[in-house]
Amino acid sequence: MKCSDFLKELSDYLDNNMDATTKAELEEHLQWCHNCYVVCNTTKSTIEIYRGSELYELPDELRGRLQKAIVSKCECHKRETQSPETPDPKPEK
Ligand SMILES: [Zn+2]
């Protein structure tokens, strides 16, 4: 499962609105993908806040922003592993 697939299923996962197979796949993804793990937790607590204020649905706009953030993070991470970027501000000596 890719991060984009995970994100597509995330809201159903949090609503517990899916079959056991898909759920197992998502949980497996969470075990190795820290980015999605963070997004999952963030989204979960966001939903809880909204539920607290009687707004059940996560606004599309917010969901879109979360998804964009995680996808760019994952892509960024891939790039980093290919060509490691060493933040090395040359000391002026
Ligand atoms: Zn992921």
C-alpha cells in the first residue's frame, strides 16, 4: 500500500467503515510509515475535536490540506534517501 492509498482510506478507517482486509492493510502501513502514523493520529484528534463541537465531518478543505502535507512529506523523504542533504552552514573562519 502506498501513502496515497492509505490517505484515500483514512477517513473510512477512522470511521471504522471498512472491511477487515483493508483495515489490516492500513494498520500494516502504519507500522512502517511514520508519516502516515502521524497524519492518522492528527486526523483522529482533529475529528475528536470536531465531534466535541458536534461537527462530525472533517471539512473537505482541511482533509485536502492534510493529504497534501503528508504526500509532499513522503515525496520529500524519498528524495532525501536518494541524495542525502546535509544541512551544513559553512562556518566562517
Ligand atoms: Zn504512508
